Amino acid sequence: MLIQVNTDHHIQSDVSVQRHVEQTLESALGRFAGQITRVEVHLRDVNADKAGDRDKHCLLEARVEGRQPVTASDEAQTVAAAVSGAAKKLQRVLDSSLGKLGT
């Protein structure tokens, strides 16, 4: 499962962000690793330089072999919390869609 992280110019993408994203997704989606070819992660700051409670946005797009991509997103106060929230939502989406196929 390839994980590709994309950020806007308001989110600093460093090794710690990349590591957190990879660990979170591998933990949440590990059992689907054989079916997911790629997960695209889009991180952005909703209101840029202004302060705000839930201004970090994470959109996850999972590419599943032989199927249309599935997405999930979350907004939170921190990038880490947004990634974790979106990963949990994506896990539920995959459980639902792939579970119906008996895979």
C-alpha cells in the first residue's frame, strides 16, 4: 500500500508528519493492505493563518483494486487528530464496502 501525502502551503510537511500518517494508516487499514494499491492524503489548513478550533482538514482517498476510489475526511484542531479521525472513517467505509463483497 503506497501512501502519498500532499499538503497545502500552510501545512509544514516534515518527517514527523509523514511518519504519523503512515503509522496511523497502517494501523487503521492494515488488514486491507492487499486490496488497497494507494492512499492519497490531502492535508490543508482551512482558514490559513487565522486561528480556529477545527481548521485542519484531512481528506483520504483509497484506491482499491478493481473498484472506484473511496474517500473519507475529517476536520480537527491538529493535523494529527484530523488524520486519525479520517483514518477511522475510512476504515468504516472499507469495512462496509469490502465486507459486502465477502472479502
